[in-house]
Amino acid sequence: MIFAVPEDFSAQAKNNLEQALKFAETTADAAEELFDLNLKTAKAASADAMKQIKALTAAKDVHELSSLQTSFAQANTEKLLGYGRAVYGWSAEAQGELGKLVEAQMAEINKSVAAALDKAAKSAPSGSEFAFAAVKSAITTANQAYDALTKAGRQVADMTEASISTAAGAARTKKAA
């Protein structure tokens, strides 16, 4: 027995598989970048800690020890802020890439649903126009809600970036003082 697979269904399944593979590749790349960042940060932090311990143990008096502790605290704070900026940059980039994939998928789904509704409306019985209009209105409302959430997410990301920049600027100002 041979089953005929409608061409539209086959094309949609292929598109869904391609999108899933792109999503998996993007998340794997992002995870690899975060792992690499964390590994480099851990190596650098370990090396810095060893240098700082050696310097502290070689201090000749309390004044030198206090001075070293203060300079190490400032340097470590700057490095921590740098790490935070790097993680934020990584997350913003990963979110942007995943957002593009989701937006492309949403556009494709909307296009498919609209085409299916138009096709169904042509063969629907007379008087069912109201039902199709209600479904199209619901889809439009859902798209508007998605757009509003996307804009809100961008605003949160912008505010977070501004906060990180402000904190970094304050740390630099404090260090310079």
C-alpha cells in the first residue's frame, strides 16, 4: 500500500527540520562560546590568584600588605566587571541569533496558516466568513502580542546593557580616584 504525502506537508516538514537543525546548531555554538569564555576566565583567575598570593606572602610590612590588598581588590573588581560584560555580550548575541530564528519560524508559520485559511475559506460553505474572520483576527492579535513582548524584551536588554555600562564606568571612576 502506497501513501501519497501531500507536497505542502512534505515541504513544511522539511522546513521544520531545517529550522530545528539551525536552532540546535546555534545553541551548540553559543554553549561552546560560553564554555570557552569560562575556561579562559578560570585559567586567568587561577594564574592571577597565584601571583597575588605570592605577592601577599612577600609583603615586608602591614602597609605594603594593605596596599597590595587594595590594588588586588580593585583589579579583581575590574576583571569581574569585564567577565560580566563578556557574559552579557555572549548572551545578547545568542539571544539575537535565536530571536532571528524564532522570528523567521513565526513568519513562516503565519504565512502557512494564512495560506491554509485562504484555501479553506474558498471551499467553505456560504456564511462561514465570520468564523474565518475571527480566526484571522485572533492570529493578528497573537502576532501583535508577540511583537509587544519582543519589544519589551529588547527594552529590558537595553536597560541591562545601560546598567552594566554604568557599573563599569563607576568602577573605572572609583579606580582612577
